[in-house]
Amino acid sequence: MNTEMLPRVKQVEPMSDYRLSLSFTNGEKRQFAVKPYLNYTVYRSLAQWEIFKQVMVSNGTVCWGKDGHIDFDPDTLYLESQIVAE
């Protein structure tokens, strides 16, 4: 797969079980599981549902916090997410 021009996130919705429903710039809808990352120091605070559900889109990726200080690489979001059948 050519990863130079991977699509970026244009919309995000938090879901149960620490998953994100993502819409990408290429029109695909995908789900990304954050749960496997919650043991990493940078993502540990996302285990608090009140923080997790405040996810937003910024610069083609997802982030949390008023300064967007917690985020995921947009390529990781695309490559490690699962396509949602419509």
C-alpha cells in the first residue's frame, strides 16, 4: 500500500468500549480501538470516560485536551482501523 497519501480524519464520534467511529477524507467509515493503547503513559488518562468522550478532530487526526496534547498519528488511525460496512 502506498502510504504517502493516506486519507485524514474529518469526523470522529466516541463509542462504547473505547472505540472511535471515524470518517475519513476518502469517504471511508472506520472504527479504531483505543483500548489497547490505554496502558501507555501518554494515553492513560483516556481510560476516564469523561475525558475520552471529549475527542475532537484537529489537523486531520483525533486529539484530546484543550491544546490537543493527546493525539494519534493519522496514519496509525487509518492503517489500524477496521472498515465499517454500510
